[in-house]
Amino acid sequence: MINPEFSLTDEDVADFREHGFLKLNKIFSDDLVEHMKKLSTDQIAPPADNYGSGFSKLKYDIGNDDATILSAMGDPDFGAAMAKLTGERLFFTQGLGFELEKNKSTGFPWHVGTQSFGFQRREDSGYTIWTPLTPVDADGQRGGMKYVSKKVLSGEFVYQHINLLPGYMKDRIAEGEELTYDDFSVLKNSLLNSPEMKGLLDHFAVEDSFEPGDALIFDKYVLHRSVQLGEGPIPSRLAYALRFSSVDAQYDKERVEALAFPRVTFDYNVGSDFNEKVASEDGEQVYASSYFEGSREARTLGLGGTAQDA
């Protein structure tokens, strides 16, 4: 399922560790890309609430236990490549599908994966491999993503910021204020998406072109945003994302509860209860939780290498 011609250079590894992202040229086989496309197309749906309203369709938890996806995770060449890049032992946690409609969908604004990595401590490692399933021409119709090097600005502080909001908003509500989803949205998004900050991030951002089989790997501190699909021959852009976590990651119950507050209070429902289900005890090793019984070995990368020999 992994392209046998895919390889990494020492320069690739150095770039990834410096900037937090790397374009992976032709990493996935045509068969795997087609499977990702079918898997995503069959399951994505229009957003039913506030979360993800910038997409025409999306869905969390796509392919979490899919045999073909798990088979790809077990590819020793893939495991060796990921170990070489990250220097860590990782396991696959979750798949997601996103669709942008031409001239309409805006996707996500500037953000980091506070929701997708909300089950683990801020300092625990997390990575995404984002795979566009249609061509992306950064100089033409676009529809890809923009991302900012961690050397320019790391998004780690956003994980701290998101944890402040529930307590702050609970106190305001207790004092008699009537807060709405719009109030929450401004507090959540204005940190990175005020006109001034958005302009600053856009100025320093990178935007690549992709062909099917190409992918982008980035760690959980890389600031990134969707780029609108403009006028051109492609009616919509579909993408599939794979999330990975360190086997050493620990469950952060306070963070999970903080993320649950806006979901309950403002109907900000991400359409996934993964964070609540993946473990239960604060400080528990997520990898060892009962949630992964029966699939733990299949989800684990590194059959071709480990952090020790990376």
C-alpha cells in the first residue's frame, strides 16, 4: 500500500524537525489513494451543527478500524519512514475526511489540532498525515492548505489558550451573562484569525501543490488553515487525514472536560466522542487503554524501525 519508490533523505528529516511539516512525494500507492477516496466518499456528510461549517462535507472516525488502513499502518517501510522522521514510536488513532466545494467552502481558519489531540497532554507528541485525493494546484484552482513553520511561530500556545476558555466562560455565565456560540467562536478563533494576525500568518505561510499519492505530514504544533477551492475544473476537493500519537502519550482528563464544555453549552459538536472513549483515568497511558484491545498491534507503527534505531 506504500509506494515502494518512496524514500526520505537526511535533508528531509532535518527540514521536518526544524519546521514541523514536510511534503511526502508519492508516498501512497494508487490503490491506497483509491481506497481512501472510496472510504471517505461513502461516509462524509454535510456538517449537522456549528463545527466544520466551513466544509461541504466532513466526518471524524473514518477508517479507524478499516482493514486496508490498518494494513498500511503495518507496512514496515512506512513504519521505518515515520520512525526516521519523528524519532518516536507512534500508533494510528483516528481517520478524518474533509470536502471543500468549489467557490463556496472556506474550510477551517488558522488553527492547530486542539480537538483531534485533545485526549493527550499538551507536551505529548501528535502527528497528522493529510492526503488530498484530488490534484491541488497552488498556483491555479488551489484548494489545499497553508502552514507556518514552527521556526517562525509554534502553535503550542494555542493548546494553552483553549484550556482557558471553559473556566472563563463558566464564570461569566455564573455572573449572569448570556453567552452564545458566537461569543465562544470569537474567543476561540480571534487569537489567530483577527485581520491583523491572519495577515501576518498568511505572509509567512507555505502552500504546496499535490498530486494523488502525495501527502503532508505535520506535527500538532504547526499552525495551518484550509485554502478555498477556486474556479477551475475540479468541482470539489476531498482529503483524508490520518492522526498519530506517541505510544507514551498520557490521558489528560482536564483537557477532555475543557473541550466538552463548549460542545454541551453551545452545541459545538465535533461529531466524535473519541476523546471521551479512548481512556478514562487521568495520566493513563492511552496506548495501553482497553479501547485499543484487539487492534493495538495493527495500529502500531515501527515494524521497520523504532525510536532507538531511527
